[in-house]
Amino acid sequence: MKNRNNDLEDGAARLSLSLPNGLAAELDRLVAEKGAASRSALVADLVREAVVEHRSRRGKQEIAGAITLVYDHHARNLQAKLTDLQHDAESLIVSVMHVHLSHHDCLETLVVRGPADKVRTLADRLAAVRGVKHGKLTITTTGHEE
């Protein structure tokens, strides 16, 4: 059902939503904890997040995001492997930040942008390098929806 008011740029659509009492109470707690303007504002944010995540699963859809890695910089050949992977994907990487967490551990954040399949492949390859303790891709929209 297409309604003129359902377009992203054209006003707002009024929806009715039924939730189990316990889930509605959790929603109200979440609204309070996040300081959201209203239930509607929080639900809109949650739906927007789900749409961005869903769209990013389609192969060639352009996404932007951050790959975070925590690793032991003393692990054998780790930094060389990470650097090689990053050089092979230089067209996807916008910026890199490196932080020393402790004598052994480093945090690296790569800001990335490109086709979803290529960004996800890069994130998976980086996280799979021996010595990486944790790797995660967090995606967001590029602001240009299809």
C-alpha cells in the first residue's frame, strides 16, 4: 500500500503498533534511558537502523562504516599482514586511526566506504588474521539512498 505520506521526504505516516506489555515497558525504559523525544522517535531510529543494515547486505549497495580491530601487536607478522590487506583495499579505506591500549594491545579503527560485499570481505579478512583478538564492522548509511 503506497501512501503519499510514506515517502522519506514527504511528512510522516501515522502507524498503529501493538506490542506485548513487557516489550512496551522495555520500549518506554529505552526511551527514557536514551533520552529520546518520544516512542515514535525511538521506533523511527530503530527502523532506520534496520533499513541501513538490510540494504548493506545487498552486494553492490554502497555503504560507509568503521572496522574496529583489537590485536596483540607482538603477534608474529601481524602488522605486516594487516598492512598488506589494507594496501590491497586502499580504494575502500578513507582513514585509519591507531591507538595503544596497553603494552601489548592496540586498537585500530578503519573508516571505510564502498560496495557492501567488498567492505564486508575486507572486515572479515582483517578480523581473521592470527593475533586479532576482536574485529567488528559497524555500518551506516552514505546518506544517498537508492
